[in-house]
Amino acid sequence: MHALRPIRRPVPLAVTPLSRGMIGRTVLALAAFLTVTLFTLPLMAAGTTLRLRGDVTARGDTLSFGDLVEGAPADLAARALFRAPALGAVGTIQARRIIEAAAALGLTGIETGGRLQVTVQRAARRVGATEIEAALKRALETGYGLDPKSLSVRLDGDAPMLLAPLDLDGQAAAVDITYDPRTRRVAGLVVLGERQASLRVAGVAVETREVAVLTRSLNRGEAVAGADLTVERRPRDGVPNDVQGAPTLVVGQVAQRPLSAGAVLRSGDVAPPDLVARGDSVAIVFETPGVSLSLRGIANESGRLGASVSVTNAASKKVLQAVVIAPGRVSVGPAPQPQPILQASVAP
């Protein structure tokens, strides 16, 4: 007898056909794996460390991966990730958001250095009150014929500030200027480039003039030196008409009364020094065509150059009237002859 073997019926295998979706998902998974491998393996081989930067200065409208992460791959460093703050403003980005953005690019293992956020400041060109005033003065000269050297523009409100991108490096200009000569009110639009940045300002145009101001106090009779004076521009309406405007003209003159530091120098405050003092011995000079005489005398009063003083002839004791011509020297001479007055005859 033969042993019976159990009957085994073959079981058919279940085969599921591949769909397009399954094939696509498989391809995408392989592509992602290859992308991560291509990006991470070179970094691991080169030993490059990705490190989060600290404070960042943005020079444009966006922040790239290289702006925020030190050691970023060259092909990803220029990839824009975040928008920068407004011109001149300061903002922050959470460190986790930067790490998430890096992970989306296939980069991991960024060292944060314990930072929870990154501070970002937007760089900007700042056009202050000085440049704004200069632009307005140039426009007033061109449009209204005013002398910019004798003008000062007082801007309304706090010191204005025009913020502009760094690439706008040209000179600020004022356009759409209006000026009222009666009230001296001026207004206009200060722009950079082709109105790429602009700021509307207003103020008052004040006429100024140069005045000499004392830098130290002077006693009566003390001579004025060049270092004792400085030149300032003051509003024309607020200074007297007889103020001294040219310091070189008063250097060497003497104070006629006590003067305090910071005072505006007026014409009566100083005068040329006396070349002849009362009681001094002087040389009395008498000169006519062909005749020149000199004798000694005593000055009866003090006088500066060109002043008429009384002197006494030391020999004859006669009092003479003389003109100061130099230190310790006076001049006397004959009285000028009257000139004849010619009159036209009238025809009968």
C-alpha cells in the first residue's frame, strides 16, 4: 500500500495592479530623498556648520537665507525667506520660523546659540533738516530770486526726517514750491530721485545777516583782538542797523564801555585807539609847499587818528589847534584859502 498524500489545492496569488497615484507618490518620495541627500551630504563632508545670525541689517525689501543663517550653501544663500521691516524700522523673526523655513529647503541642524529670535533693522538713507533746508533755499533762489546766503528756513514742527532706500544717493530737491513774500511762508515737496521718496514740509523763510559777536568780555579801553570775535548769522529783523558785520574792520579798536561775552558788536561799542593822550609830549609839524617845520608841544586832550586836538607850543606857550596824523605827532598849517565863487552873467 502506498501512503496517501493529502490533496493540496493550489491557491491563486492576489495581484494588485499599480495605479498612477502610487507611481507618482513613489517618484516624489525618491526625489525628496535624493534632494535631501544631495544637500546634506556635501555639508556633512565639508564640515560646514549652519549657525543662526544675531542682529541683522536688511538693505533691501526682503531677507534671504544667507542674511539669516551663517554658512548657508551658495545655491540657497540668495533665496528670499522673509520681508524686511519698513525703512528705518526694527523688527524681529522667531528662531523657530527660520528653522522651519530651512527644513523646507532640506537643511537641518541649525545652531541657534540659545537665541529665540533675530533682530532685524532696515537700513535707510536719512535726509535731515539741514539737507531739507538747503533744498528749499535752492528752490527759492531759482523760483523767486532770493539770495540763499542771506536766508534761513525755520521748518514747522519737530525736526523732519526723510527716509529713503540706500541706493537713492543723489541730492535732495524741493519741488512744487509756494512762497508768500508778505508772510514769508514757504512750502514744498522734498524728493529724492524721480520722486521715489518724498516728504512735504513747510516753514518760514527768515532773512539773516552776518554780525560780529564777542567771544569774551572786554573792559573799557581794552583793544579787540581777532580771537575775541566770531561771525554769526542772525535774523535781520532782530538786530540793530548799526551792528558790525566785518570783524576785520574792528580788530585793533578799543572798547568804549564794558562789553559782555556773546554781545553783538555795534558801531558805537568800539573806536580806534587814541594816538595822542592828554599831557603827552607831541611833535607839532607845520608843512606848506617848500616849507617843513617841527617843534615840541604838549597835548591838551586825547585824540585818535584824524581827530582835531588842542596843543600848546612848549616854547611860546601859544595854544594851537592841530590834527593827529600819527602816534605822538600832530599837524598844523595855514588856514585854507577860500575859493572864488564864479557866477554866470545874465544877458540883459
